[in-house]
Amino acid sequence: MKKKIITAILAISCIGLSVGSVFANTDCPVVSVQMVGTSPSAASGLFCKVKNESGAACGDMANGASRIYFLNTSMTDQTYATLLTAFSLQKKMWIQVGGTGTNNSLLYIATVSN
């Protein structure tokens, strides 16, 4: 009986971990904004280009690498204002992104870190 319960718990845990990894977002603790602009191919119409300056890889974006992210359609105005502020003041940011490891993934959350 105990073996069946332990096996069931392990099976559920493995399923939960595999589903979570498909939809997982990546937190990037230190990035700088290199460019902010508009794009007709983005659902929100906006994008940004950021550079990873955390000293380590952020997901699959290596340290020192740059990537373009489309802004998520939720809270677009607030995120865009935050990006423009960080860009103009040359501030570092913390961001949360989702998608595959390519340009044109989605940026969900952006906050100025210092």
C-alpha cells in the first residue's frame, strides 16, 4: 500500500514539474534597456531590446547578450512607461520574460532596480 501511495505522489510531482517547465517564466535580475520602440508584428505594438548584465545567464540568454522582447498586451502602458524611464535614466531593471529562447518572446513584468 505504501509503495502505491509513494509511486502516485512521485508521478503527480513529475507531471506537475513538467507542466510547470513548459509555462515557466524567467526572471532576469539585472538588465539594461538598449532600445524601446513600436512594432506592427507585436500584438501590443511595442517592443524593447535589453542586455543581460547580471554576471550570469538569464534563462538561455548569456551574460552580456542582448535580446528583443515584445511587450505583453496586459498593462502595456505601464510597462512601456517603466521601460522608457529606465532607458532615459540609464537605470538597470529586473524583468520577467516568457517564451522560447529567441528574439520576439514576451516581456511580462519590468521594474527599475536602482
